[in-house]
Amino acid sequence: MVLRLFVVRTVKVRLFFYFGLTVEIAKESEIKSIYEGSISNLEKFVFSTLSTNKNIDVPVNGNKFFNKHIAIVGSTGSGKSHTVSTILQKVINEKNGDFNLNNSHIVIFDIHSEYSAAFPNANLLDINSLILPYWLLKGDELLELFLDTEANDHNQKYIFKQAVVKNRRENYTGNEEDKYRIHFDSPYFFDINQVLEFINDKNTEIIETGEVYKTGDKKGQKKTVQGSLYGKLTNFISRLENKIYDARLNFLLGEKSKQISFEETIEQLLGYSKNKESNVTIIDLSGVPFEVLSITVSLISRILFEYGYYYKRMRNLKNPKEKINNDIPILLVYEEAHKYVPKSELSKYRSSKEAIERIAKEGRKYGVTLLLSSQRPSEISETIFSQCNNFIAMRLTNPNDQNYVKKLLPDTLGNIIDRLPSFKAGEALLIGDSVAIPSIVQIDKCTTPPSSNDIPYFDLWKEEWKHLNIEEIRKEWYKQ
């Protein structure tokens, strides 16, 4: 009797003879049938081959892969960016008919300006073209942006909230009765410059007492006293002015941020530009100042999550029996995710952590899923990482990262985790709900690579001395 055995977790397969059973290495055709027979052709999505045999494709179930959160982890140089590019390039080319654009919607948070090279037709939003409405920030985000939260100054918080609510109501153009239901968190426009004027007035406020001087040089003149906040808001005003007039923050606080509508904001982020529709939107965060990076990521993430929530609710109201309640689902790709959602309680990460953790816990119900890419998985919020159902683990050399990934994966994988440090570039452990069996795979090469290749130092250093135009660098530098 012959028993065919296919072992995916070791490079060499041992032959055992026990009770007259002969164990043989499975044939290539049999291995193919294991993978291909587990997924229907309609749901089959392929972006890798078996590492030990490039003739064998390793498909995943496309629905189970994309409608559950994905984690791609690996050290620098392991091929994470190329893997992300391969997956996304392949999925935007999957079509059930003869048409130009399929219905995929992908938003990439690109912190190193890598992905515009991989997606030349993408909707690219950088610090010069991105426009975000600051007035859509939640109350906590507004306080984090404009107040010194560490100082815990109650006067600043009180007057800022009062000014924002007052200005939201003054600029509200709807029903008069609804105006007084507007509160600090309401998503209605307010003019930040008018808020600054209001706070300035409170800082210099002189109040008439209703009495007049009866004698002396001021006889007949009205008596006045300083307002309760007179001179107490000077530092706060200086902070506000520095933010509002900082040219680097024009994308968030400039005049265009006052004028952009809610509809235009959604169109911009989802690739529905009137001039150029696109499957992929790249948010180039490389020029965003670090002190507002968390708030920027938080605002965009929350807008996209709430798009899914309200779109589902709207469709459900129209047809409660509809099973697919979001026919335009989106994938949010966070490159170097540990920079937005670290295991840290520092206030500067609070906004982005709250927004992305909410998507991790609830997003799937509303057609919003995550793809997290990171070289330091041990530094990512466990709340978020534990929600991922599909893993692509590439070469990991840091013991803490190896152990962290090991804790999240099934014990049945045995010593396969021990091979992570020796993976070649592009080689990975593919595991999750979407794949038939855990497999060590080689990721296919992407059609157009991201600009994340290593710089060939030695080759460049051997060339003739190159002259540097420092004036051009200064001009580019000073644009910020």
C-alpha cells in the first residue's frame, strides 16, 4: 500500500516505512490539485507560487482574503513594498467583463513616497494637492491639534470650545431650530480665523460696569473692568497663529480647506475625481509635518470608515432584504503601520490609533478593510494586529518580531516559524482563512516596482564626482 504525503513545512521530505505503508513524495499534479481544488475559479486569486516549485501556483480565496484584514510583515529588504504592489496591481486588473476600470477601491497611506512609481495612473494626493477640511475633525482631534494638551489649561479648552460652537452656529445655513442642536463634535463648517478673532477679543476684553466716574479727571466717563480672561490667553493665541499661518499646514488649514465640500472630500479620497477616476488613491504623507501626521491619518481613516457606515445604512433603508449592503467596498493600506498605530499611550498617536482600531474591530461590517504592512510587528497595537485573519510573514530578523508573529500563528506550524530569518527576498509564509494550507511561497514580481529599491552605494561611489545644486534643494526645502 502506498500513501502519498505532501509536507509544506519542511524543505526535505523524509520517507517512512511503517506497518508496510510506503510514504512517497506527492507528484506535482497532486500538489496542484490540493491548492486548486480548494477554491472555485470565480474566487481564485493568485499572486505567488510555491517556493520549492515555481510551477505550482498558490491561490487564495479572493473574497476571504480581501474582506478580512491582512498583515504583511518583514524586515527591511524582505520585499514588503513589492508584495503590496504585486497584490494591488493584480487585483485592479481582475475583471468579469470587457471594461476599463473594475470596481476595486484602494487607498494607500504612503509615508515614504514609494507607490506612485508602482501605480502611475493612481489618484496621487500629496501635500500640494491634498485638501482636508479641518472642520470635519472631531472635538478631541481639534483639541489635540490646537491646544497644548500636556498643559491641561481649562481656560484654553473652555474658550476654544465656546468659540467653535458659536462659529459653527453662525455659519449654519439650515433650519433655525436645528442650529441650537449643534455642538463641539458636529460636522459643520466653522471659520478658524474667526475663532482666532473671538479668542483675541476675549484676551483683550474690557467690560463696562454700568457706572460712571463722579469726580476726578475721568468724571462722567464710564467705568470699566478687565474681562475674566484678560491677558490669560496670550500663549494660546500665539499657538493658534503659528498653526493657522504655517504654510506646511495649508492642506489642512488653508483657504481651500474652508471651501472644499463634503462631497468633494469623498470624491478626492475614493478616486472619483471628475477629471480622472482611479482604482488606487495614494495619500503621500512624506511632506506632512510629524506633529500633525496622526491627526491627518485619523481624519482620512475616519471619513472613509464613516463612508462605509452611512453607505450601508442608506442602502439598508432602501432595501432591508439586500444581502450585499456595500457594493463599493474599500481597502485601506497602511505602509509602515507601526508609525501610525504603535503600542504607545503617547497623546501624539491617540487620534490615529482610535480611528484605525475602530476600523479593525468594526470595518468589515461596513465594507472597509485593512492591509497593514510593517517591518516591526512587535511595535504595532495588539488590538489592531489581532484582528488580522490573513498573514504574509516575510524575512524577520528581530527576535522580538519573530516571537510576536509566532504568538499570533497556530501552534501546529511547528518549526516553520524558525525559518523566517532565512527567507530570501520575496519569500514568505502565507497563512490565513483564504489559503488552503499554510505555505512558504515566492511572491510574483510586480509589473512596475515601487521606488523602494536599495541604493547601489558602491556602484555610485565609483563614478565621477557629481555636482550638487544646493540652490534647487533650498527652493524645494523652503516650499514646506
